[in-house]
Amino acid sequence: MGIGIISHRTAEELHIATVMVFLETLEQIKPLFEQETGHTLVITHDSAGSLVREIKKGEPIDVFLSSDEERPNALISEGLAIPESFFVYALGRLVLWTNLALPLSENSLLKINKLALPEPENTPYGYAAQQMLEGLNLWEKMQPRIRLVKTTAEAYQDTLEKRAEAGFIGLSQYLSSLNNLGTYYWIIPQHLHHPIRHSAVILKATRHPTAARAFLRFLRHPAALKVIREFGFRTPSQPEDDD
């Protein structure tokens, strides 16, 4: 694949902290990277805000995969991440999804009685959902119906188990299960919220800088880009468009 196999004498265990919305995608990339390099990945997952808190506590994390640019840049500003390692690895798509027979669109939002929404202060997808509702002048009207959850994964689970009638998740999460096919979903038009630019950084505390750099290079490799796109993300090299 072009990176080159690394001998097992130099193979290292790399700890990756990823946001929930990228977890399934990373799980598919993991064996490709491990086979190519000989390194192994240990994956930690949570909301972007929670992962930053763990990093600041000194958790042994080598690479942080966020769903925004602000948090990795803040870690750089605070001296916790390597500036030259920063790059945008994917562009997320926000989806409103339901497990019920409820067609979704801008006009049907007020028909939803329980809406699972990831906490805007913790998750860029939740913040994008708030922006969308504010732009449509529905944020205040929807307050009694919103069920705040910690992550997009919880929004997905609440919707799947019908504790909520619909939930804001990532397109990648909708596409990750064949059981979702045939259910109703609405890809939120990108002009209704700021771009969701997933960015990565290597932490200064890493004990495996060579392996960490190899991993970030692999995220740009055609094999990884193929997986990223298959899970509904765009990549920076793709032209911007809208739905």
C-alpha cells in the first residue's frame, strides 16, 4: 500500500482517542493499518469534549481524532499537541434519523414529540443540530421536546430503542448497520450549519511518535480514504456540495 511493512521488532501499540461518530469507520481502518505497518491500535471512544478532558488528565493517548477543528487547535495552543501534526481527515454529515414510520424534512420537525440531540457543548454534531434548529427558528419551540444525550451514539441508541422518536446522528452511523436501510432519514443541508471538519493531532505526550505519524499518513492513504467515504464522510479533496 505504499507505507511499507515495519518489522515486529519496532511494532508499537498506539492509543487512539476517537469521537463516537467515527468509531465504526476507524474499526474498519484498524485491520488495514495493522496489516500494513505491524503496529496495533487500541481505541478509546467518547464525545469530543470528554476525550479532551481525559487528555488533560494525562491519559495515555497518542492521537486524538476529533469531529471539529477547535478542540485540536486548543490542545496545540495549550502545548499539549504537536502543531505540524494537525490535519482535517474527514468532513462529517449531520442526519436526522427515525426508527418509526415518520418521513423527515424541515416541515415535519414540529411533529416530533421526543428528539434525541447530542449535547451541543460536547459534540460538534449536537452544535450543528442546534445551529440548524436556530436557523429555522425552531430552537426555542423544540425545547420541551428535546432529549439531550451525551453523544451521537446515545442519540442513535435512544432512537433505535424508541425512547426518542428521532435523533440527530452522523450519516456514518446510519450507514453502519444494514438494519437501518429502509428507515426514514434526512441529511441536513450543509448551508444550515457550519461545516463539521474532523481533525486529528498527535499528542506531545505520545511515547510512539513514529507510529503516530505512520497512522496519520495512513488516514490519507487510498485504502483508508475509501473506507471513510463508504461510511458517508466526505474528504478534504472532494468538492463541496449540498443536498
